[in-house]
Amino acid sequence: MKLRKSPEAMRVGLIQPHGAKPFAPVAGRVMKEYVALPESMIRDSQRLSSWVAKALVYGESLVPKTKRTHTTKSKAKKKK
């Protein structure tokens, strides 16, 4: 299970005492705001629900991303 956590204190609060690790979907590509939780924490529903609630509060505080408009490139280049 992965949680999104931004403040350094929150990440440190999960990583150091609970054994969570920074989430890296590909080796060498760590996603700074995400942590991967250890099995022991996932099995402890009380501890897990506390951290999930904190992650939800953080996620709700983020500004929504705006959708990008895609521009289409001309398939054929004009000949000189």
C-alpha cells in the first residue's frame, strides 16, 4: 500500500519508526511524496487507519491540477 505524504515530518514519522520506505515505481525513480507501507503496518488496522486519514487530509488540501489542452501537429510538413 502506498500513501501520499508531503510534509517531511509525516514521511519521517512513517519511515523511521514504522519501517515504511520511499515509494519508487522504477528503480532509481523515487516519488518524493509517496511512501510504501510495510505489511506489519497494513495488518494493524488501527495504526493504518490513522495514517490513511492523515494522507486523505493532505490529498484534499492539494490544489487540483488543470487539464492541459492538446495541440495537434500538422501531419504533413509544407514543402518548399
